[in-house]
Amino acid sequence: MPSSLNGTILFDLYHGEMLDLENQEYSEFKNLLKKQDMNVLKNDNQPLTRKLLKDIDLLILGNPINKYFSGEEIKEIEDFVRIGGNLLLISEYGSDYLQKTNLNELAKRFGFYFLPNIVKELNSSNENCQSIISIKILHDNENELLSHVRFLQIGGCCSLLLLNRFAQSFLKIKQREGIWTETYDALTKSWIINDKKEKEKKKEIILAACSHHGKGKIIGIGDVDIFSNTPRIGISANDHERLLLNLLKWFKEPVAESKLRIWILNQIGMLQHSVKEINLKLNNIIETLTLLEKRISLVEANSTSLPVKTFHEEIVERNDS
């Protein structure tokens, strides 16, 4: 498995993904990939397996709908990333809840989670479409994903939650007046504005995150429209094309050795913790079996004497002490 993006991209369509390059709606993104000399493949007829992913540099799951990834597929994709594959996860407003899929089962393994909400903003230019949010980006030399990106307009996106230190946000907006999130309520079949406490808890709203897992890299984006031809929020609008080119470039660079060492040490620590938990459970089982054996011996020795404490009573007494 290559440790950087050399040119072969697999678009999965087997799980009902919206991002289909054969759809005219994504023709501009398709042309962009051709200009970058990318070898584009698609999978629309079989589950994702190790064999299918063997020679793939980048796997794109472009907002799956109405279909779930199996446990075996999730394991295979995680292994694909761990040994050097790259992964782009794309969701939409409402995330898994409305899209009726389990993309988060993958995302959370890489340190982030797509929240079941929609991000909205009220300003002078979007009064009739509050789901389009404007993002002004200050120049940041240290963030290569936002290099030469100044202004974006994202429509109908969900936000993300970071779960561990390996995941970082690279596209976010500050929680402020005029920007809010809404969560879909299945009972009322309507969107409910998140309360003030939720706003105070989250100072920033994360729209995209990046992470690494072993030798592979992962990006999660809460919006699929940025890859489309849609006016105002599609690939040709503002600095969207520049952002997508930055993503492709970022995938080409291998994970830094320093980051890989930290990840390995973290995995060892997690393994040690798991072994400790297993040993603790085994010791409890052994102690319980030893006590059971002792009670059986006492019952046999005192079968004609007064009743002794039940096994359950002695367990309770032992735990209390």
C-alpha cells in the first residue's frame, strides 16, 4: 500500500453515495481530477474489501444514503488507512440520522464524528436561504489545507465533533450572534434550534476535520455541495476549487515520522490498558471460582449441620468488606 496519493482514486457508489462523477452535477469536479492526472475508478456493485482497496491511494465515500457499511467493511477500510491508504468522508445536514447510514462508525475510529444537525447563518446576503454560511479565512501559513483560500460559502452542512488528539479542525467558524445549529426532531418532523447552553459549551462550529491513523490520512467534511456545480456553493464559487486542490495535495504527503511514532505509542498504551482490564476480569473470575469451590467443600463437610451462608450472601459480604 502506498503511503501517499500517487493518482488512483476510488469513488464508492455501492452504499448509495451522492457524489457520483457520472452525474452531470459533479462534472466540474470530474474535470478537475482529470487535469490533475488522477486515475478515477468507481465501485458500484460490491462491498469494500481488502482486495478491492489493494492498489487504491484515496477512497472517497461521498455522502452515503440509505445503506449501511458492514462490520467487515469498516474493519477493512480501517486497515486500508492504517497501512497507508487515504480516506475522504463526506456527510450532509442531519448526518447519519437523516442520511440513514452509519458513516460515523468509520469516522469515530479516526477521531471525529458528524453531528446530526444543520449549520445556519443570517446575514444580508442569505435572508432567503439561511443554510448558506459565509466563511472568511485569515491567511495561515501553517495550515496547508487553507493555503490561498480566503472566502467560502457552504450550504446545508452538518458540523463535526472531535473525539481525540489525532483529529484537528481545519475549517471552522466562531459561535456568534447570527450563527446557530439546528437538530432534526423526528417526533415533530422539524428542525429545533439548539439551546443557549449548547452554544456556550461550543465556542466554535467545526465544518471539516483532518486526522491520521497509522500511515494513512483522513479528512471529514460535513458538506457534499462544495464538490458540485451548484451556483454560489459549488466548486466554481469563491475559493472552493483552491480548497479541493489543497485537499488532494495534502493527501499526497506521507504522514510525518514524528506523528507516526506518537500514534504507535498511543496504540501501545491502549493495548496495555486493554490487557490490564482483561487481567482484572480474569482475576475476578478466578477469585469467584475459588470461593465457589470453597463453599462446595464446606457444604459437603457440613451437610448434616446447620445451614451455612449462601454463596450469594458470602459474595455480597466479601464485596462489602
